[in-house]
Amino acid sequence: MSQPSNRAADTRRHWMDVLERYHEDRSEPLNANYWSEKDNWSRDEIRAVQDAKIAAVTPFLYENSAFYHRRFEMLGLVPTDIKTVDDLIAKWPVVDKSEMMEDAIANSPYGTYTACGEAEWADRGWMLFSSSGSTGVPRVFRYTHFDRKYWEQANARALYSGGARKGDTAFVTVGFGPHVFAWGVQYTLAKMGYPVIPGGGMDSKARVGIIQRFNPTILVCTPSYALFLGRVMQEMGADPAKSSITKIIAGGEPFTGVSGTLERLQDLWGATALEFYGCTEAAPHCGGYSCPEYQKGEENFTHLMEDIQVWETVDPDTLDPVAENERGLTVCTNLNSESSPQLRFLVGDYTRLNTEPCACGRNHVRAMGCMTGRADDLINLRGIKFFPVQIEEAVRAIPGAGDEFQIRLTTNEGELDVMTVLVEHENVDVADSVVNEIRSRCEIRCTVEVLAPDTLPKAEMKAKRVFDERGSS
Ligand SMILES: [Zn+2]
């Protein structure tokens, strides 16, 4: 008689075998244009691999994650009910942040939504990351060194697609806290064999000094910090456009689809700005990335990496899938991890997906118009709904306006919720123009206060631009 099988261990072994089957351990690109042959896979090839991974990941999650086990039982499903992408979309309701948050609260400190337990952490633990906690309870994620290899390849494909090449030196100016972006890029650059200058723990003037002395070619940071650092450089009497920086790899905030912001950033630095899009919960390494064609057409776009993730868009109200080319919220299934595969996590950025082949040779789906605001950020003012990026575009449309702006939501004496937008400009008379730009984009009236240039605080990480003080007066 054989020993009774240990289903948790068996399904883990099988899932890791499937992951290994499709893993390439590259430290050099496939050729001049692509890091991996997967970049050129046909849509049929992509789908076949997604299906193979889904068939292996559902039994694994059922046996190794209490969160997923409970959800299967609640839905009256067994793992073999979900073997393909079609099964998944038809049978598995979207998981949102609040569901994960409840699990994190009930099962502190790690929650049960990952499959990295004490044994895996002790044996091959790599790093612990945390969601920013800007909304609600932070979710933490422990990853293993097994996962690290998968992060490195996903990110290498993205960085190479954007144009990072041997000979580049990266200057990583994001904080090295427990956030996925900086560490993922850091380890990937090491795997690719590209040199790095770490830029944590110093102020912006010191960072400008590093650029001037050591001539890095790639700047890694948030888009708002890239703008700020460029301005600091100007104040120090130098022109960022004449610096050594030729590429900006930016993440953490929407920018490639924000009219005015991308141009401003690229003009300031005389560099190409590239998207690095993901989320802590389901795309901790790159999910969305730029290719050489991304800003050559009528609208900018972001590729999504489909052989390792399934990307969909859903209706914001019903959470039902929306048709291709229709606007919906992003949903990601992560099929690229031992520690934290996730099924249909609502990332929640608005975009439109398009599966037509791209001129760059990649068949991976594209998010047309890029990402234009996360559902969490939607502002509802007296029933009128709009995104902070719409205000950003209005501010960018005003020549001479400063990079920073703030949106302040308050309740006035008449108990009416109102919005005041703070902008920086040398000429206070631009207030009316800003009011009109905002009204034409958001169909809302607001008050605009014009402040002297360089009055508003600058952000080193994500810029905080919305201050909601409604009902607090
Ligand atoms: Zn492309």
C-alpha cells in the first residue's frame, strides 16, 4: 500500500512543475528586439499556456490557500470545474480588495490569500512586500526565491521591450521600502547584467549630483517624482534634457495616458518615458509595459503580459466582462507565482483592451489609451463622477502652470460639497481658464486658487493630490 497522498504537497509540486515548464532562465535577450520568444507567441499559443496553468493552479490554491478553499466551497465548486480561461471567467466571481482585506484582518498578519506558509518562508523565503495601505488595511505578501526568478524574467521582458539595452546604467530613485516596484526592477537589472546606481536615502539635490557625475541613462521612479527631480535640476542651473538620461521607467501612477503629463515629462528630460504597470496584489512584477510603438499611433497604449497573467476588463457596476474595445475595469489573474497566484483580482483601472497584433511584433493584448484612473480614485461630487487625472489634464492644458496641483473637496456653510483646485502659476488671471478647462472635461463647476510657483509640496513617491474633507467642517 502506498502512503496516502499529501494533496497540499502534491498539488504544489505539480503547480511548480508547470511553472518550470514554461520558464526561461535568461540573462541575455533572445535577439535584438525581444527578450523572450514568448513575446512573439500567437494568441493561440498564449491561450494554450494560460489554460495549462489554470488547470494546475486551481487544485494548488484549493489545497494551499484557506482563502481560496473557502471560496471554492462557498461557490459550490471543485478545482476541476475550472480548467481553462473560459471556465474561470464564467464561474469565478471577481475578487476585490475588500475581500482580501477582510481575510487579512481575520487572519492577521498574513491573511490566507497566499500560498506561502511558514515552511516555504523558512525554506526559500525571499522578500515580504506590502500594499501601500493608502486605502484600508495593508495586505502583505511573502514571496520565495522561486518566485524571484519569475519576477526577473517578466520584468526583463518589459524593460527590454521599452528599450533598455546593454550599455545602460540605471539610477533607481524610488524608496526601497516594502514596495514591489523598486525591488523587482533592482533584481531584474542584476539578472540582465545591467549596472545600477541605488538612489535611496538621499535628497533630490544629491540625486541631481549623481546624474551629473556618473551619467546614468535610465531613471527609475514615479512620474511625479521624475517631474520634480527635473525641476530641481533646473533650479541648480542645469538642463535635464541635456543630461545623460535617455529613458525614464516610471510606475505607481497613471501617466502614459494622461494628456499633457507624458509630453511634459519627456520634454523636460529629453527622454522617452516608459510604463511599468502592475499592482501589489496580482501583478507585483510587471503587468503592463511599453513597446517601441506605444506612442506612435492615434492613442497611446500599454501592452499586458498574457502568458503569465490573464487580463480582462469588467463593467464597474455589474463586474460582468465587457466586450473588447469597450471601457471597463482591469482584472488580473496571476499565473506566475508559487507564493501568490491570484484568480480574477479586481485591479480596477479603467481602460479598453484590444487583441489585434501590434506593429512591434507582439500579440499580447493592449490597453488602449493606457490606464486612466483607478476606480478607487473616482471622485463623486454631488453625483458628478470624474477622475483626478481629468483635473490633471485640465491643469496641463494651461501653459505655464506648475507641475503640482491639489484637489480639495470640502463642505461649505450651506452644506454643499464643493471642489477647490489649487494650481501654481505666475499669473493669477489664469484661474478662469482653469475653471473652463475643468468644466469642459468634467462638467463641473469649481473654484480655482492660483498660488505662486513652487508653493505646493512635491512628492518623492506617489503624489497626494486629492484631499477629501467633506462633512468634516
Ligand atoms: Zn507593441
